Amino acid sequence: MITQYPTNRKTEDVVAYITGNFQRRAIKPESMIVQSWERCFSDYQLNPDANSESIVLTSQELKNHQQLMGDYFKIAADGVNSFGNALNQAGLAVLLADSQGVTVAKRLPYAETELFKANGFVLGSCWSEKLVGTNAIGTTLVEKKPLIVHGQEHYNFNSGNLSCSTAPIFDSLGNFMGCLNASCLAANGGKETQFLTLKLVTMYARMIENSHFYHFHRNNIVITIKPMNNFGEEGQGCLIALSENGNIIGANRNSFSQYAITTMGDLIGKKIESLLALSIEQLQIRTQGGLTDSSITIGNSDEKFTLQLNVPIRLLSKNNAIVKSKNKINKIHHGHPSLDQLKGNDQNVIASIIRIRKIINQDIPILLQGETGTGKEAFARAIHDESDRANGPFIALNCAAIPESLIESELFGYQSGTFTGARKNGMKGKLSQANGGTIFLDEIGDMPIQLQTRLLRTLAEKEVLPLGAEVPEILDVKVISATHQNLMEQIKNKEFREDFFYRLNGMSLKLPALRERSDKGNVITSVLKVENTSMDDIQFEPQAYQLLLDYPWPGNIRQLKNVLKYALALKEGLTITVNDLPAEIIDSSPYINTMLVADDNQPNIFVSSNDQGANVLLNSLRQHKWNVTGVAEELGICRSTIYRKMKKFNIIQPNDVF
């Protein structure tokens, strides 16, 4: 019996015993495997021939292990799913074990699921070396190194059909978090057949580490250093997290090997210049505040690396010229107009924007009021882009476009199982999505009054509680709301809460209708430049420009954009003419008879919508046998105008052409 073997024998005795008495194992184990056998035999006194059953935790115990892992579990579980998608088709199972060797996530190949389960590949199974002997997960818990346990290298003889590759996972402080494992059932061939698998496992383990690093240090300055060649493996870059004064507060495992550091204590607390010979201020200058990459060398090596700097929005200084440049470039990339572009030359709008800029970074909600189409959302985006929250999310919710029964879940979100038809994993509400940024509540006047009460409390307490949740989330958002309705009138009619109105109305901005703007002409030409996606310099024919100036624009800037898109699509050449404008623009003018003469030698068919105009068009159509192209050429106007006037005069082509 193996339990009679002396427990004080040296390592070579264990090797001799295994190779001499276990004739079934024709192997020459590596040092880590030999040391594991010695622990199993001498310290744990395990029987290698035992046919022991897997030790599996209860569902509640498993849940406790998963919850203790916090955000790391969610990130690593996503990594397991991604890795499993890549390896399951090749017949490999993927496991994630925690720091105690408990399987907390898995992906098994569909065709061999039952076989893997029979070998202990189930959630909650424990792979500790003390319990099941030498195995890839359990031995990695001890060695903290990537390794392969192949075939009969497993201490338990009954596991000899497995070949398992495992890599450890660490956090940014060097703490061991667990390991990633890939295993196959056929251990045929030599151990070298699993080297590629181990390489992949190690790469994915590093990717999980880095994902967790970015999440954990999302509010810290992070330096990323990568080789300049583009053919390196994923996850090989160095990640270093810094405090505001440039002290190192975290690093990934690649940083250890790159700088020949043996313990985290040799790294944490050091100034970044001790590693890179560059201070935090110099790094900001070289990368223009994180806008561009920088090329560096490390130590005495001539190899060049790419350095990237990420500075969280909360640390950016308004007075820093680099940061101002970064915000400006970010806004350009958004593709939305800035406040300077929106203000135009209207003195009332300019005065309002001056006031906005004084409170833009203060905790003061803004209420935008104006007719439909006056650009309320565009102003809200511009305010967000110019604020300190520019790198945070901008989330818009149209309160009038969502059914009353759904708006609460859209705004606050919900947890899984809250109600019938809910998403399996729950849903993050708009308020939570906007955390760290701006929430834009459009058409706030249409929000149900009972929901106003809940939102009022949420904004007052700065906490959001998703439906079905028990613990609220801290809420940090800038609130911008908008309406085209008269909220004071709604308050009088008990349709809008007065206290809610004053909560939203920290500052009110009245956006004038387009017809009321003193700079209407500048607005028209500015919108034309935005809508003109070609490189051509498009101009207005004077008569067409006058029509646009005289039009009352009930749909405001939204309608103007659509009109100009239409005109740009119909124009011939580089000039927008009257004939390129929609019918509602042309027909609205009392001076249409003086502006729409296509040719001095041709009769004016557009005097009005009377019989004379209809008869001229009808006679021309008959003459050309209803060939619209011929009519258009004769009258010197475009075909679309002919069709539009045929519809206006109710002229219908007969079945038999005259």
C-alpha cells in the first residue's frame, strides 16, 4: 500500500518509486511535476490508484465563491466564453478556477460534454492538489507558473487520459486571482503536442489580467507600453497605473518581466521616472495629454516601444492647454456642432451661451425650451462636449417616444427576473448608462407625473435604484432637459409637478424659432455647409435664397436641414435654384410669379394654381406626347418640377397618349 511508503524520502526517491513501481507510466517527469508528486505522496499521503469521486461544492457555496471574486469574475467569465468559442471546436474544454482551485466558470465542447463531466469538469468542482493530487490547476495554485500536466504526469492514475494546460492570473497588485485551464481527453502523443495550447492559455490569461487592470484602474492614470512591431502576441504590453503625482500604484505581470522585478514591493510606490526616466508632466507633454503615442527606449536597449497615456476625465485640468486641445479634438471627432457653431450671430443666443459657459461645469441642471426642431438636442450635446464630462457618455431619452408602461424601466433599468418578458441578464437604465456624463431628457413635459416623483427623488439623493434591486447605485450625472411645451401652464393644470420643474430648471435657455433669429441668413448658409458632403462650393441663386429667407419655417432648423438635403440632391451644377426647392417653399411665396420665369421667351406656367398655368402645362405635355423630359427641356426647368406641378394641378396622363 502506498500509505506505507516512508514520508521522509527525498525527491529522487519519489521519482525512483514512480518509475520503478508504476511500470504503467513510461515517463520522465519534469521538476515541477516531481515536486508535486512528492507533496502528494509525503505531505498529503494520497493514493495514486484511488478511484475517488470529484469534490463538488453546492450551488450556494459556488455562488459564494463567485461573489467573492467581484468584478473580476464577470471579466474573467467573459474571457472564458471567448476562449471557449475558439477551442471548443477543437475538442478542448476551458475552465476558470479561483484562488482555491474551485471551478467557477466553464465552456465544454458540445459533442464531448458528458465525457468531460464524468472526468470532473463541472461547476463547483475542486482541483486542489491536496485533494486530487498532481493536476494542472492544483499544481498551478502552488507554483504560480504556467504549466502542462500531460497524461500519466497526473498523480492519480485514473486521470491519465487527460492533457491539461493552465496559466495563473494575477491582479495589478500581484495577488493571485486563480487560473485559466484548457484540457483535452486524448493524451495521445508527446507532451510537446500541447505546447501551442499552453501558449494560447497563457495569452488569454494575460488578456483577462489586462481587462481587469483597465477596469480596476479606470479612474487612474494608465501607461501602456508595447513593442513597436505589430506582430506581437495579444496581452504582451506593459500596463502601469499611476497616482496623480506619478507614483506607481499597480502593474501587470509583463511589467515585472520587462523591468526584471521580482516582487510587487519593488515596484509599488516608486516614481514613474525611476523606470522610464520621464516624469508624469513630461509624459503628458510628449503624448499631448494622451492625444498621440510616443516612441521610447527602455534602459540600455536600442529596441523602441510605443507609449500610450490615458488620463481619466476627473483629473483633467481646465487650465491645462494640452487638455483643452484634447477636448477640442474629441469634439471634432464626435461630428456634432460646437456651441460656437450653434450660436451664430443672434445676440440673444450669444448671451445665453455666455451664461451657459459660466455654469457648464457646476452641478446646475439646464432646461432648454423652444419649438420643435430648434436644435435642443444639438445644444445639449454641445454643452456636454464643452464640459469636463466630454469624455463621459451622453445619453438621450425621448420621454414622448416611449410608451408610458416602459419609460420607467428605460430610465432606471431592472434586474433579471423583475417582471415577465424581462431580459435574462436585466437591463442597465439610461441614468446608469449616463453615469460620469450627461443625461438628456427630451420632451420632459410628456413624462408621466408619477414617474416625475421618482425621478425627483433620484436626482435629489444622487442615487439610482433599478427595478427589482435592493442596493442603490451612486449617480453622478449632468441633467439637461428639453421641452416645446409651456411647463408653467402644465403646472397650473396639475400635469407637471412644480417641485420637479424647479429641480430641472437650474438655468433656463430659450431657443428662438428660426423665423425669429436675426441671423437667419447665416444659419441657412451654415447648415448648407454642414449638409454639403462634397468638396464643391455650392451657392444659392438669389431668388432661391430669398425664398428661404421669406419662408416661415414651422419645422425650424430640422425642416431647414431636410429642405437643403433635398435641394442638394436635385441641383444641377454648383448653384441651388428655385426649381431645386420643395413645393412647400415655392408655393408659400406671394412673389412666385416674378421669380419662376424659366425663360423670357416661354410662357410662365407657374403664375398661380389657376387654370392658365394648368393649361400651359397640359398643352406642352400633349405636344410632347407626355414626354416629361421634352417638356422640361422646352420650358427650361427640371423634370422633378414638372411632376410636382402635375400633381398640384391634378394633371393625370391618359391611358392613350395623344
